[in-house]
Amino acid sequence: MFGGAPEPPKAEEPVRTERLEKQAAEGPPAAQPYRVLARKYRPQTFAELIGQDAMVRTLANAIARDRLAHAFLMTGVRGVGKTSTARLIAKALNCIGPDGEGGPTISPCGVCEPCVAIAEGRHIDVIEMDAASHTGVDDVREIIEAVRYSAVSARYKIYIIDEVHMLSRNAFNALLKTLEEPPAHVKFLFATTEVDKLPVTVLSRTQRFDLRRIPVDLLEAHFAEICRKEEVKAEDEALNIVANAAEGSVRDGLSILDQAIAHADMESGSKVTAERVRDMLGLADRGAQRRLLGHVLAGDAKAVLGAVDDQYSLGVEPLALMRSLMDLAHRIALAQVAGGEVDAPSAEEREQIADWAGRLDVGQVHRLWQLLLKGHEEVRQAPDPLVSARMALLRILHAANLPDPARLAKRLEEIAANGGGQAAPAQNQASGANAPAAGLDWPELVERVDAAGQLQAVSIMRLQIRPIAVEQGRLVYSRADKYSDKIEPILRDALRLVTGENWQVETGDPAAAAPSLVEIQQTEREQAKAALREHPLVKATFAAFPDAELIEDGAELPPRRREIPRSRNA
């Protein structure tokens, strides 16, 4: 009833009340949000830090010998472990071991309070600062004021400043004195991707470690181990693609792997396949790349255009297509250097690259690389990349049929030696109506003056003298109107020196003069060039390389006797 005593509780109510009280005391169940692989597998010990053995060895020796620097600088590309290394150094310096009696060590225990707190980013004596958002003098002044006080609970007070190059110039200047002579209980750990932006005064006050890009094979093995821990199946070729796409960065590679696992087909057991990774990254299929390169080398223009269109319809960007062909050319060159050993993820690809490496000349492979490189640049800058890629590959296709440059040069030399097969020899032209009158051999006389060391005279005789008559003790000549200086005394002295007799030197009718030796040489060269340009090999070369120039080998050298044509009548 309303005013009566309450009914006794049922038997199960005390148990339920006790359970609710216990849950209230424990709080709500902790949420377990998903952690991306790059955070989940951040290295917690130096043994887990891959690819940086030299730095780890240096730090281990410094700790063992108690020769610790007061400031460290970690530099390198993104994702190679700069900030992780800084945290590991902080743990190594402040670790006290499971029993609380340990000292600095290159192998921190990971279970003591300093190790756990530093790993979770909550240690009061390990201060992390992002220089990108704390760039001013006031931010640095706070550090300068705080370093005077000893560490609260750790062995060292450690300041980790990420992207330190973002500090302003005034901030750097304010930090210099403290950085050079910090208290014994303070260590500075800097990390940056752009070390060139740091003042030299800062660099000179730190111990620098250049963290290297991680090699593809190490990344591939690291990703395979992570897939095993995550109980994810992945093809070796898929992991190789991810490792190559990472470009030496562990973090970038783990981000791509994370995406690839999410992109995997659930019907196949969420297995990470190479095909899915290529689709995700917009890369060309390796088999399609090899087929395209095969069409180029075979000279099949129609098949090349069809293969490019097929790849483009599948979403492969023309620039990525050119880059994939460059990668193939690079692998072929490496296989030639290595004597047939091929670096490729699949047996089929290794077999194909080894076949090309055996069939192609070294010069052909290097020419292929240069053409692909030029095509890549054109595609990158072109308003229509697809059209540019087509034209670049067609140019490469036609150029692939050209002979090796060394063979071509040898062939051109043979043509030049034969006068091009079309042009009349210059000495025949000089032996016509304008040939000098019969007498001494004028080129031989000039050569004797040259051998006697009469440099001024021989220069005049080759460049200016158009001989009309060359007889014993008599020279009749003509010159171009642009020459007006008096040269007869120089010529007489030189000729008397080499012949032992006096000479009569005089000018004559210009219409009866033969060309000078230099003019004959120039005429020969022009005729040879004209003949070479008409040769099929040269025409093909200019068709493949429209911007090419025909350069005469050794044109800068002074003329020699073998270059001076002789007139049959002179």
C-alpha cells in the first residue's frame, strides 16, 4: 500500500547493483580506435630502426664511452625516422632499466617509467616542439629560461625541435649561446628535412647525422614482416611496387600499404595483389610496359599507338607511362653492366630484360634512355600529355632503327674520304682556267715555309695569297680587296730562307688567280657537307633529330699538310 513498508528486493537485484557499481568505478570501456600502420609500427628500439646502421653504431659507441654531445641534428628526407630517432635517443639517455638502477644505454628497456612516458609523449622532461608553429624569438626565449632548471624526474632534460629550419633568423641567433654552452643536464635534438636552410653557426654546434633513404629490398622485407603481423596476405610483386613507390621513406610506404590493404578485394580474402596496387596508384601493368617497349624496339608504330591508348583508357597517365619505360631502360642497362643479372620482381620480367640486355648494344640502350628522358620532359610540359607521349614514342621508334653513333660516324668518315660520291674534288676546280701557271708546287712551298718556322709568312701565304704564277724565283699573286698591308718584304725573306735565292714578288690580274689555300679548304668542306646531307644515313639522322647540327670533327685544329689539296698544274 501507499503508506506501508516497501517490498523486499528480488534475489537478483543485489548482484546487478554490485555489477553496475563496479562498472561505474572502472569507467566506460576504453575505446580501441584503429591506428594507422605508420604509428602502430613506429620503431621503439634502435634494433627496429631499419637502414640507419652507421648512425646507431656511432651513438652506441658514444654512449659506451660516455662521450655524448650536447646537441644532435637529424636530417634526411621525410619518413626515414628523424623524429623517431630523436625519441629513441631521449629514451636511451633517460632509461633506468627494469630495476631502476640502469644508466644510458643504446638498448632502452622500454618498460621503465621514463621509457614508457617518452614513448607515449607525456614525459615532463622531454619537450617536443614543432618549429613550424613556434618560429619566433619568444618561443626560443621560453626554452632559454627553462633550461636553467634541472630535470624533474629524468636524468636529462631533452628538447626535441622538429623542422628546426623553420625558426626565424632572430630565433636562431637567440638560441646560439645556449646551444653552444647548455647546462650539463640539457640535451638538444633537432630534426629537419632542409638542412641547407640552417645557419652555419647552428650546424657547427651540433653533431649531425644524415639519415639515408631506405633501400627497396629493406623496405620490401619490412613491409612483408608487417603484413605477417597484421595477418594480411600480400604478393611479393605488390610489396615491391609499394616499396618502389615509397621512394626510400618508411612512413610513405606504410601509408601506401595501409591504403593497399583497405583497397584489397574482400572476396579474395583481402589479399594485397599487384594488380590492385597498380590500379590504386595509377601505374601501368608491368606486362603492358614490356609489350609497349617491345613494339617500340620492333618498329611497329600501329601497335605502339594502340598500346598507349589502351593504357590511357585504363587510367594510366602518359607521364607515368614514360617513367615506366625509362625504368625498363634503366634495368636493361644495369643488366648489361651486371653481366645478365636482372633486378626484377617476377621471373617473366627477369627473362625479358635479360633477353633485351643480350640483344641490344650498349649504345642503343643509352640512346633509348636519352630519347625517353627527352620525351618525359616534353610530356611533362605539354598542354596535351597524351599527344606528346604518342609523338615522343613514334620518334623513339624511328630512331631505334638508326645505326650505332660510332658506326654512323665511321660511315660518314668513309663518305667524306670519298668526296661524298657527288662533289667534284676542289683541286680539279682549281686546275681549270684559274690555276696558277706551271712551275713550283705552291702547297709544297708553303709547307716548307711552315717547317722553317716563318709563322707570319705562312699565315699570309695560306690565307691571303691567290697564286697566279709560281716559278723559280718569281711569284705573281692576287689578294682580296680587304687586304691592303704591304707583304712583299715578308714573302721575299721567307722564300729566300727556304730556297736560298732571291725572289721577285709582284701582283697580277685577279681574274687569272687561283683560290687561296684556305678558300680551297672551305670549298671542300662545304662540298663534303652538302654531299653528306644528301646521304640516306644523314637524312635519317636529321629526320630523327630535327635540332641536330652537322659538326666537322677537329674543325678547331690548325690545318696540316694532309689537309692542303694540291693542284696538278701548280
